[in-house]
Amino acid sequence: MKFIHLTDTHVIGDALLYGQDSAARLRAAVASINAEHVDAGFVVLTGDMTHWGDAAAYARLKYEIKKLKMPVHLMVGNHDDTAAFGEAFPEIPRDENGFVQSGFDTPFGRFLLLDTKDPETHAGAYCLARQAWLDRELDQTDGSIILFMHHPPFKTGIASMDRIMLHDAEKFYEVIAPHKPRIRHLFFGHVHRAIFGNWRGMSYSCMRGLNHQVVLEMDGPADRIAGNFEPPAYGVVTLSEDQVTVHLHDFADRSEQFFL
């Protein structure tokens, strides 16, 4: 099975973001996915769909994302506005408390899409109500689990982003810990970098954003996020009974190809 991991599109209305047209970058990603990975079963967009969370941005996002030739699962991030998102995408499922989180089954496990947005800060949150939903989902699932969230529940080594990671990380871990043997992978966004690793025995990956990236500033100050324009990318993920493989696709790369 193949699917696409897309994150941090940061679409805005009819303007530029840091001098770049974020909607045009999304348009290019959609065109690449349709042309090169039309056999993918679906796309998961792990939050920060828009930059300001306004209606015009969601309208523009919807116009571009509808061009995908496969289903897309949308998630909220810290830059999104849940109410405005709901107006634009009323069909996206929510839990019983109105959080934008849901699950769906695949041939290789159940995919759980989590809502880590805190409306008061850019850091992530996973409150008791959301923890209860996740605990119930995990208990009711017999097979493998794939988790998706916007904020990472651990430090990545970039101080400015670690400051706004998931602040309920330990409580989140307490919920998932009994199910660790069944959790095959954790996908997240937010950090605007390609990051791969293992957290407490669980593999994880993060993709670059589309409009801009976060500088790999390992010793930088915590109160300043440095950005740059490293190339955009999305993840091409394949799953089988015994393997999860995540490819970083630099879809905007135009370097010359040759045969080795």
C-alpha cells in the first residue's frame, strides 16, 4: 500500500508569504502527486494547512487540494483556525467533543489522526478529553496502529521548535504506552524539516513544509525561529505486513538525471 504524507502547506489568501506563493507551491505538489504517485491510496495533510486560518485561505486551499486524484485526510495545526476550517470543510469528521480527530481502517492497520491544536499558543496540547478518545480508539482496535499528529511529542534538538512541541507529551505517552507493540509508526509535521528516528521504541518521521523550512539551528536561541527556503518536499510512504518505508520526495528538484 502506498500513501502520501504532506504537511505545513501554510496557504494564505491572495498574497505572498515571506515572498513566496504558498498556494502555487501546493499546486506544484498536487501536480507532482497526480503525475508521479497516482497509485497512492490517499494523502494525509498533517496540519498548518493555512498560515492565518482565514476563510480566504481555506477557500484557496480547497481549490487546489480538490485537484488530487485520490482522497485526502486533513488535520489541523497551530496556524489553523478550527471554526474557519469547519466552515470550509464540514465533511471532515470530528470526535464527540468537536476536536478534528478520527480514525480509518486500511489493509495494514488503523490510522488515527490526532488534533493537537491549542487555541491559546503555538505549542501543542492533548487534553483529557482528547486523551480519553485516543484511549478508547486504541482499546477498540485489535490490529496495528499508525499515528498522525501535528506537534511532535518529543524534542527534536531545535530549541525554538522544542519550545512549542506537544506540552502534554508525558500524558500522551501514558495513553499510548500500553499499545506500543502495535504502533508501527508516528507521522508528524510542525518542524518544517525532514526528521527520522525512534522515540521510546516507536519509529517516527517528519516532512519538510511547502512554503518555507526551519533552519537546522541546533544551538540557536529558543525565542527565535530561523527560516529558509530549502526545497519543499512530501513523503511517499509504502506499507506491507513487515515494513514501513518513508521516502522524502524533492518534487521541485530540476537537476539533470542520468544513468549510473
